[in-house]
Amino acid sequence: MFRIKKLDIFVAKQFGLLFVGTFFICQFVLMMQFLWRYVDELIGKGLTIDVLAQFFWYMGLMLMPQAFPLAILLSSLITFGNLGESSELTAIKAAGISLMQSMRSLIFVVCCVAGLSFFFQDVVGPEANRRFGRLLIAMKQTSPELEIPEGIFYDGLPETNLYVQKKDLDLGHLYGIMIYRRTGSYEDQAIILADSGMLQSTEDKKHLMLTLWNGEWFENMKTQDIGGTAEVPYRRETFSHKIILLDYDGGFSLDDVSDLSHSAKVKSSIRIIHDLDSIKLRCDSIGRVYYQTAKEYILSMPAVTQADSTKLQQQLAEGVTYDSIYVNLDGEHKLRAVKEAVSQAQMAVNDLAMKSDYCFYENKEYRNHQMEFISKITLSLSCIVFFFIGAPLGAIIRKGGLGVPVIISVLVFIIYYIFENSGMRMARADEWSVWFGKWISTMVLAPMAIFFTFKANKDSTVFNMDAYRLLFMKVMGLRQKRNLTRKEVIIDDPSYAHDAAVLEKVNESIKLYDERHKLLLLPNPIKVFFRPGDDHEVARINEMLEETIEDLSYTRNRGVLMRLNQMPVIPTHAHTRPFRRRWLNILTGLFLPTGIFFYLRMIRFRIRLYHDLQTVWKVNKELVPLLLELSAGK
């Protein structure tokens, strides 16, 4: 029977407080990133506070499902990082409670958040998208004077096309103006040219006041139908200053926009499934009609008489080809046949192009509905996947705060965003299947979550930076330094006389080793990579030296400690062969690039061993008299 324990409440409280804070941070970052797309619709439009409040409210509702996974990732990382850094996680494991048991309350909370995310996408999100779209269209129409482009005709004004050669945004002036005012007929139309002008909204937002300087006005007059003439009279006016009022309702009109109702973003999952069947049925029916039309399509030959058609059929039945028939025609009939063939081929191409565009649009609409339906599922599941990435990583790294967790969260989110965005683009372009494109981010992150959870549950040191640092130093041959300090509590002093005798023996062994082995000479590559062999003599010297250093590290004499820290750390195998395993050495030697690298590395270690042994010999020469003096002083 499942019982709520104090540990569950404790972990849930730690996570809950962090989740609320990180959620608002992630929501703010996403809203700021989303806001840059619509900053042009907000600045300089004279929007009221209530309109801006609606804009940010609907934006926040749409972005909440995207903020949930990020907040879960960051808060779970910080929660278990804090528990590990303060050794609370160690105490939990010492009490016999596994990592998965300590996470069970958060698993329940995260599943609830995933359900809440699906609710927002399926119920709240569609309505928020619909209202946001209608509000955005209304905002774009609030101040059209700011949206007039340079160098092209702007048709955003009723019954008016406006051309502006250049704009001055600081002064609000327009230069090189051409206005074409149109009505339902050719008559009563006007063309206005002006050197400069200014377009402003009236206070009631019902009209636009266009102030023009130095221009001309050409206008067609209504015909009086005098004398049955078809000519249309016009007038021409030259002005230095003129003000024109254009009818325009710049206020907000939140009527339904027909285009928004067909978008998949404004539909719930049930409606998407229903519309998918309808779209598929429509696509199938259109395909069958096009197929039947193609089967029954017969090239018409209007220039051929019935008798000629009968004769042509007889010739074809006798085995005569079209090419031979065409060759026997005279020049006029050849030209007419070619023109007719080109005309009908062009008609067929245009018909197929139109049908192809329509089928592509229907297929794209079908894919968009599929993608929106799958997104509701994958975005909800990403909450769970991100939790099983964040919580184990926090338990492994054991770093709390906003430093390392933020960096890891950003890296994980970048991986997620790259695969999610790439899959969405490929699926939208019909280069990948929709299911593969939308599930690829989950398929990539889910194995990562399983791997991190398994490693954290086994107390793995997969992210122990010290282990990676030591491995890197070992591969690159970087030197490790001794750092011996005086012990605060010393029970027994070292055996100085015995240690001095051992160091003298070490010096004798170094002298004999130097005489037998020529470390400064190049080694034989065949022996290095293809023959086994360890340098047991160096290993024995190093073993005696390390045991003596360990015993002398308990001394109270600072001079001894200073000389011990001068002792190098001797690698005992790097100067003989690259690896301990023979088959690895053989593979390394056969592959020339790596073989050259490890051969040069081994030469470096031989030279280093030579200098290290010389250093040990010199330090021992100074250390032995000091040890004998300390032994006599006892």
C-alpha cells in the first residue's frame, strides 16, 4: 500500500518551491523571445492598456506548455543537486532508501504537470491561439500609416493604393508619393502625385488625414452622356498644400476571422482527429476524380474532319505510326498540327500544375493537423523525459544553485530544440514522415534519460570531473605533483634510519638501471607494439620509493617534507608500451597515425623517466644525511 512519508513531503516541498520560481523564469524568457516577433505591431500603435494586457495574457497561455518541461528540468537539477551538495542525498541512501524511492513523490507531481500541459494544449491553447490571432490582426490594422512600405504600392487603405518612394520615420514624412483612388468603375477615379506628405490618424480612429505638399491631381469626371460620345472628361489641379480625408475605421474589430478557424492550432485533439478523417476523405475523392479524368482524357482534334478521323483510325489499325503520318503532311498541315499539339500540351501542363498545387495544399493541411496532434502528446511526454534527465544528473553532479544546473539545462534544451525544430521542418516539407519528425526529439532524449537514471541509481561517477581530469593527464602525459603537508596529529615518528637505508638502496638501483638501460636511445617499434614486456625493475624502484615517502610523510621536520615534495611521480609502464593489453598494442601499431602518436609519446616518457630518476638520485643525496641526523638526534 502506497503511503505518503515525510521524505516524500520533504522532497516535494524542495522541488515545488524551485519549480514555481523556475517556471516564471522560463515563461518570462519564452515570452521575451516570442515578443520580438511582434514588436512592430506593438510600438507606436497607440494601444490601450487593456489591449496590451490581452496580448500578453494570450501569449502566456500559449507558451505555458513549452515552459513546463524547461522548468521541470531546471528545478529537478537544482533540487537533487542541493540534496547531493548538502550530503542529504547520502544520508537518504545510507538509510536504505534508493534514488528511485526518493523520487517517487516527484514522479507523481511531474505526471500531474504533464497532464496539465496536455490540458492547456488541448483545451486552453486552441482558444488562446484563436483569440490571439484575431487580436493580432486587429492590432496590425490600428495604425496603417506605420506599415506603408517603400518602393511598392500599399493597398491596406480602402479603395486607395498608395506608393511611397522614401520614408522618414523620425519626422513621419513621406516622399515621392503617388496615390491611385479607385471606385467600382473606370469613371470617377483619380491619380494624385506629390513631392512629400504626412499620413496621420484622426482622434476618433475613423479617418486618415493625408497632408500633401507640391503636387498635382488628375481625376476622371462622370460622363453626362451628351451626344452619345464615349469620351470621359477629366480635370487637372496643381496644388502646393492639400489635406485629404480617407475613410478608415482603425478601431478594434474582434469579429471571427475565417482563416483562423481552419488552422490546426485552434483545434482540440478530438476535432483534429475528426478533421483528419474529413481531409483524408476529401483527398481520396479528389485523387479518384483526377485519376478518372486522366483515364478518360482524349486529345481533341478540332481541325480534323470526321472523314480524316476515320481515315486516321484505319491507318493506325494497319500499323502506320504517327511519325510517318506527320511526315506525309504538307507544310500548312504540319504547322497546324504542331500548333495544336503545343496548345493542348500546354493546357495539359497547366491543368496538371493546378491539380498538383491543390493536392499539395491538401496534403500539407493533413500533415499540419497530424503534427499538431502529435505535438500535444510529445510536449506532454517531454515533461517526464526532462525530469528523468534532470533529477539523475543533479544526483550525479551534486551541484546546487544556478551555476552548473543552468549550464546543463541549456545544453539539454539546445539538443532538444535542434532535433525538435529539424524534425518539424522535415515533416512539414514532407521529406520525413510526420511521426518520425515529431518523435525524433523524444527518441533521442528518452535513451539519455534511461542512461542517466541507471547510472545515478548505481552511484556512478560518470560525471566525476576529477576522474576525467586524471584520465586526460594520463593520456597526454601531463605530470602530477606531490602535495604533502604536515600532519596535525602524529602518533609515531618515521623510522629515519631504515628509510635512509632504503633511499641509499634506491640510489644504487637507479645507478645500475642507468647502466643497463639506455633511455635516451630510440626503442625498437617491433618490441614496443608486438612483443610483451614490462619494466619490473622500475616498478620495484618506484615501490620502494613510494613506501619510504609514505612513511616519511608523518615527519615533523619541514626540511624533509620540502624534499619529499620534490620527488617526482614516476610512471612505471608508459615508457615500455602504450597499453597493458597486447591486442590493443597490436591494433595501435597496425594503424599508423595512432601508432606514430603513441610511439612519440613513449619516447617522451623515456626521456621523462631518465630525468625523474636523476632527480630522485639528487634528492636522495640531500635527504639521506638529514634522515641520519634526525635518527641520531632521537
